[in-house]
Amino acid sequence: MLLFLLQIDWEQYRPEKLFGVQILERTPAGLTVVYVIGLSILVFFLFTSFIGNFNRPRFNFEINLPKEVRKKLSSRATNRSLRLWQTVFFILAIGVYGFHVYWTYYADENNEKFQELSYKDLRYRRTTAANLRGWMFDRSGKLGNALAYYKKDSDGDIVRAFSLEREMAHLLGTERGTPGLERTLYRKKANPMPTAWEVLTKIKQPDEEKRDVRVTIDRALQTYIADQLKGRKGAIVVLNPQTGDLLAMYSNPSFSLSEAQSLDDWLKLEGNSKDKPLLNRATREYYVPGSTFKTFTMISAFRNNKQNSVFVAKPEGFLPRGSGRPIRDYGGSCSRCGPLGIAEAYQYSSNQYFAQLAISVGKVGILETARKGSILPVETPGDATRAGFYSDIWNASDDKIANSISPRQSTIVVGKKVTAYDVGLEGIGQGYAGQMTPFQMALIAAIPANMRGRLMKPKIEYDLKPEVYSQVVTPRQAAQMRQIMALVPTAGTARGAFARVNGIVKTGGKTGSAEKKAPLYDKKTGKLRTVTKKRRNADGELEEYKSPVMYLRTDSWYISIAPIENPQVAIAVVVESGGGGSKTAAPIAARVVLKARELGLLGEKYTPKVKTKPTKRRSNRRRR
């Protein structure tokens, strides 16, 4: 029999021979399928025998015995003990199996801590390194504008390279910490590991999937906004309000991707509490928005038909009902005294007007507008501190991509205990409206900038179709707000910063300045400055403790839209300790608008004409 088996040509029965296609993986795949089938049969018999224990046939001497006697039989007691331990074993097995299922299939998508620590898994790092990622192109799709690519190093090895190592660091991410686009875009594009059955039954070898990706970022604009924040702390966000395309986003201080290759270097960056280079200030740092938030209050007024309201600004300030504290304009009095309408109040940034307007709109109106604008309304200040990340705002093809660049959820407190004075402060971007990210402020600017009054979901994958987040206002209301916003750079608080721009592009915007307490660091050592204080412990005894020294900084803000007749960019700029909005942030925004025009991002009407030198005509006359 053995001699007979050895004489058979088993090659003709190999799976690849039977299917007519040479795929080397089919033999082990076929053996795997056979193994799984055999294992399934074994598990089936084990399971049936486990169930059968509960219905086993009784011995003859047990048939007519009383129930009380049968319970005391040693065989019955033994069976009960075995069943108990079988049940315990079964529950433990299910628990262990469920544990592995969670960490294998679900933790990678839903557990943020697991994502941050995945770089420590050697198997994960080997798998990542073994699969070459595609190239990443900017919105132009040109080879010369690649953001991530491969090249040969000095040793002749193929290595991953980035054209904007510092400028794109927060978006691309590293192999450690929270994943960025480098760890999410390509994992989505790559084919998932096929099962043994798929390998065995597929007739054709699947074609290699194109793994190159194209993002909405404009490489030149990204480089430019990074230059604008040199030597400063802050963030800039630029997006297209009509499509949601993220054109540029930068946070400073940043870091170079090559600085975060080793674990020691990455931990050093993480430990820099003064500069926080790993923190993306554009999406994950809260700021007090100041007067730029009056744009949100204006949107709320239009949604609640309060846009025609007239309020009086007084030298002594506005005193909300039930409060002994007046709300005054910047400088202590009123920037524009007397009766004001919404346009003039917005133009001259009247705190008194917008505080009264917010109270008139009411907490319900503010709450509804917040939801439409992707801001989370909460009941108490404590709820605001527990807000997480908001990945649903992104228009993305995969949840992992949205999670990797998800912003912190901006919040506003509108609970029962919020007083009229508190609502007035929220109307001017202070108090309980003080948890806004620059990314969120760009979205607020994008609402009136959208021709249909919609908030579009931002996106970073170029090939995705635009997606609407919410219908916030009507197209007519959006057009009216754009005309109001146009007063600020032409005749309002930003007219000086936009003097050069006004003759080229008509824009709209809003300045803002906001005071915020921040910890003080020593300029020489970079260490946190502290002061020794005393407090009573649980036993009532005095004890000393170190408290950080705080100082009051003034952050500079500006939001901008351009061109006003059909906005193609919505911009948010914040500079920490930059002073007034017209002093620092507005000039930066003005330069970004001009750069966007130069790059052709404001539409054909504003694209500069390329001057070509006239060619010299050749003379047909012969030289004598």
C-alpha cells in the first residue's frame, strides 16, 4: 500500500494545478482549510459530549430510587462537581476568548490608549516596516510636490522621507503616540490579509492596489504659514468653506519627524512641558476666542431673527439684570457709544452690543447654534472639562483616519445655573465660551463664508466628495453676514493690517484679543517657576506645597474669509502673547490671503497673470 502511494504523481493534485493558476500560497492554504475542518469536527464532538453529560442515561439501580436518595449517591455528587467545574472552565474560556477578540479586532479602532502604545508591539512595527507605504502627494498631485516618498540613503538603503518634516509633523504623526496620517491612510489602502479559503478559491491573482494617496494640503501654502509662526507660539488653519478641503494647518512650536525616530528622542519631546512640541495647538489646545466669537453670536442672531436688534452702548457699560458687574468695551468704556445696529457693532467690536444680543438670543438659541456649528453645549463647567475628541466632524473614508486627526471638542456652557451675566460674557467670547480650538474658529468663519449657509465637514482626502455637516443659516442670511464681515478689514478694527490687501482682494474678518492665565517658565532654564504656599491638610495641620507662578497673557486672534463674493478660504490665526488682534494675527492673515491668491487658491478671477517676456522676431534679412 505504501509502495502504491509513493508511485502516485501528487503534483497534479496540487491546488494551483487544479485551478490552472500558479499561486504558491494555495497548497498551505488548502492544508489550513483541511486542518480547520478537522478541528471544527473535534470541537463539535467535545461540545456534544459536554451537553450529553446533563442527559446521560441512568443506571438500573437509580431508576426507582427516591429523589432524596439519588441526590446522596456518590456518583451524583461527583457529576455535580464535574458539571460545576465544567461550567467554570467554559465561562473562563469564553472570557479569555472574548478578551483576545477585543484586543485583536476592536481595540485598534476604539481604544485610544492602545493606539498610543501600539508602537511598543514589535510584531506591529515589523509588519509596518515590511509593507512599503505609497507616496503622499499634495492637492496638485504632482511628483515634485510629494509630501512623503522613498529615497536611497547614503548606505544605499531605501528609507521613508518627508519633504516637510517640521511643517507637516503634527498631521503626519510618528510611529509612537497618537497615530497620524502616516499610520492610517496607508493601512486603509492596503489589502487586508486574505483568509485561507480566499487564497484557495480565488482563480486570479488580485491586482496590486494603487497605494499612493493625494491629500488636500497645498504644499506651498503649508510651508508659508509655518514661516509666519517662526519664533511664535500659536496656530493657523486654512480651509475651503465650499468643499471642506483642509488647505493648510500648522501648530508652532513643532518638531522634526527625524527628531522622533528613537524612543529616547520622542520621550524628550514629550517631556518638554514648556514648548509642548508634540501638541497640535490647531486642533487640541483650548483658547479663549475673544471678539472673534462675536461671529458665532451674529450667526445665532440671524438664526433667531434678532439681526435687526438695536442696543445702546453706554460709557458706564452694560449692566445685565441681576448682576452688579458691568460689561464694558475694550479699554474700559464704549468703543462706539449710543444706539448700535449689528453691522456697526461688529465693525467696531462692541462688547456691550454683543453681550446684550447674546442675552436676547437666549441660552436655547445659543445651544441650537452650537450644535449646528459642531460645538458641544454642556450643562456645567465641570462637564466642559470632561469633553473628549470629536472625530465625527471629519469627512473621512475610514474611522481610523478621522480619529488620528480628531480635534478636541469645543464646548459652551448653557445650563440652568448660567446667569444673564454669564451669557453676556459668552456673547463676546469670554467666560464659559473659553474652550475653543483654532480649528473650531475656522469652522465658525466657514459658516457665513459658505454660499449656501452650510457648515461643510472638513476633509483631508482629496478624492472624497464634499459632505454637509449641517444647514446653519439660509443663503441670503450668509450673504448678509459676509457683507457685515467685510466692514472689519475695510473700515473697522483690521483696516490697517489689510490696507495692502483691500485694493487686490475684498475680504471679511474679525479681530480678537483674549486674556488667559498661563504658567510662567524660566527663560534660561526652561523650568516651571513655582512659589511655596501653605494649606491645611485633612488633619487640619498646615503643610507647604509648590504652586506654579501664573501670568496673564493676551492672545492675538483673527478669522478671515476671502474673496467676499465667493469665499474660497476661511482662515483662523491665533498667536499666544501676541497682544491685540489687529497688531499680530490680522497682519499674518492678510499675508496668508495674498499667498493664497498667488497660488491660485482664490479662483481664476484672482489668479495673478503670468507675465511672459515677448519673443524677439528673427529677421529674414541676410546679414551682409
